[in-house]
Amino acid sequence: MAKERVPRRVRETSHAAHRPSPPRVGPLLLDTNVLLDAVLVRAPWAASAVRLLALCGHGQVSGLLSVHAIATVYYVVGKSLGGPGARAVVAELIELLTIVELGHDDVRYALTLPMRDFEDALHVAAARRAGASHIITRNDRDFRGGPIPILSPGEALALVAGR
């Protein structure tokens, strides 16, 4: 029952029968706000976030998820869907996206970044570790000063479509 709360469009992406050839756009690290927009169907951002996850699920782009974002997604989703719903959402996301783990040196690197929000600095460290070409976020302000280019979900969709 809890899984039904995950938008159907997101669930269907993990069951693609045919995977196209590898994408030409580098891996994209999705910020926590983009993930939450998709799974909680937060208007007006949900449509582009869900579409981006669908592209990841169909192998048209490689999507990345910072390991520390999992806890935040679980916590926020759990407040509205409860523990079983949050577990179902996390289980679905880890089928669509590759988890990027962080180690001691990554956290040390994040501490050196001239960024106000440490969680976002950890996203940058994860993107760097995984070789992401971009970080996808609605919150570009907090990523200023970071070395990884930032795109909104809409800009990411346009980039993937234009390759």
C-alpha cells in the first residue's frame, strides 16, 4: 500500500525492458530537493523531476544519489507517508540512481569548499568523487562557489534532449 504513494511514473522507470546505448551526457547528481519534488509530487516542480528520474530509469542518463541524501529523503517522506512509505521510496530511488558513498577525504574536501551549506558541500564532494558532469538542483544559490556546474531539472532535461 505504501508503495502506491510513490508516483507511478517513478515506479515504472525502474522496470525498463530495453536499455539504450550509454548516454553521452556525464552522470548527473540529483540534489535532495529534486528527489523530494518527484516523490512527494511537489508542484510546480514535480513534472520535470519525475521526467528526469524516468530518464535515469530508462538508462538515457546516469543518475547519482549522495549517500547522505538518503537519510534526508527518508526523514522528510516518513513525516507524510510513515516509515513503510519512506522505505518504499528509498528502495525505489536506489533502483533508479547510483549511490555515491563518501569517505574521510571527501568530507575533508567538503570542509574546504567556500559554501554556506555543508550538506550541499557534501553533494559537491559526492559529485566530484563520482565524476558527475553537473549537479541538478532548484537551489543554485547554495551551490555558488562550488566547482561542479549546476543545472535546474528543466535545464538538465534540455541538455539530455539536445545531445
